[in-house]
Amino acid sequence: MGGTEHLTVRREGATMVLTLNRPEAKNALSLPMLVGLYDGWLEADEDDAVRSIVLTGAGGAFCAGMDLKALAGKGMDGQQYRDRLTADPDLHWKAMLRHHRPRKPVIAAVEGHCVAGGTEILQGTDIRVAGESATFGLFEVRRGLFPIGGSTVRLPRQIPRTHALEMLLTGRPYTAPEAAGIGLIGHVVPDGTALARALEIAERINACGPLAVEAVKASVYECGDLSETDGLAAELTRGRPVFDTADAKEGSRAFAEKRPPVYRRA
């Protein structure tokens, strides 16, 4: 498994857990963190033993956004990471899920600060769990900046436009219950338990047919901006082949025999 000094990788069964690991800076984004994130997404995509991904943060925070010192060129130590960014100038956007969508489901487990770039990464995840004291927000306009991580495009597609615009234009913080109320997150749990709940959700996903799970996720995103007629046609194109897989046959047999299915991605 990969990882860097600011991003740890571990396995919980069929779930890959990626942890933003810079707690002294509330897990503000650094180049080592971005490189580790991108490598983690790729590793999960390429490893058929991984069926889900959980993204979380160390030290009671999720992510406080970009390290402004790093943004000004006063950080991001490590020549090996600079070389990676030189070789792939798009790497940071892929790491932040702006220009990359993992084919496996991604579950965010949020505690503490999830603001600015943290809220932007959040929008690239599929299922979101937060501790009750978590804080969300896009603070860029308060600093004279632009939330260029994708928020002006993705946020109005994920929550009602009036809420998206208020979050974008006021730069104010949102509590976890507020974030749940507008649909930004799906679960609010007691502080310190977001990761446990995320892993529970991941286990439910892991018990399902992996080819079906990946096809369903792909269909949701592919069809999201299509007309209903075009979307339904695209859904059939994506979904029909799943019925011809060995996994589909195994799922039907296991249901009839009242036993857990054994999926082999075939």
C-alpha cells in the first residue's frame, strides 16, 4: 500500500481507508497529501479486492482547505513530490476528485473542520457521514478567492440552488445539522463515531455484487445531466450487461438458497 507523510492508507477488509494525516494543520492540503490521495484513488481502482473507499481525517478534523503558505510557494517540501506535479500538472485536481472519479464508492467520514477545499473534496464523494460538531463551508469569497475546486459547478447540482448560492456567496460556516438539512451530507452521528458509521455503510456495500455496485454508481453520474429519455436509454446500456455476469447468477442462486453470495467479479 502507498501513502505519504500526510496521507495514510490502510485496509479494513474490502474497504480502503484513506486518512488525511496533518492534524497539526487541521489536515490542510499539502503536496504530499495530494500526491498520496491521488495514488490512493488509483490503487483502489486497480485492486479488485477493494470494494469501497472511506476518506477521513486524523486528529478530529477532516480538512481545513488548502495550506495558504503552500499556495504562496512557501511550503510543499519534497522534491519527489514536485517532480510528480511537474510530470502531471493536473494531479492536484485529480487528488481533489475534481478531474477524477473513482469507480469504487467513496464514503466521507467527517469530524471537525471540513471547510474550503475540504468541502470541495467532499463534493466528489458519494456518501457522507459527519460528527454532530463538524463544520462545513466555502470561505473563499471572504478571502477574495474563488472556490476553483469545482464548487460553482457541482454544489448547485447536489443541493438546491438557493442553498448553494448562499453557501458560496456568504462564506459562512454551516453546522452538521444545517448541512444535513440542505442535503450536503446524509448522516449526522455523535462526535467521534463518523468513521465507525462510514465503515458500517462500506460493509453493506462490500456485501453486494461489485460489478453491479460499480455499474450503478457509473450510471448515476453518467445520466445525471441527461434528459429523462436519454438517461433511461443510457441506463439500459449500462445495466443490461450486469444481468449476464456470473455474479448476477450467483446473487440469484444465493437468494434462492438463503445463503450469503460469493461474488468473484465475473
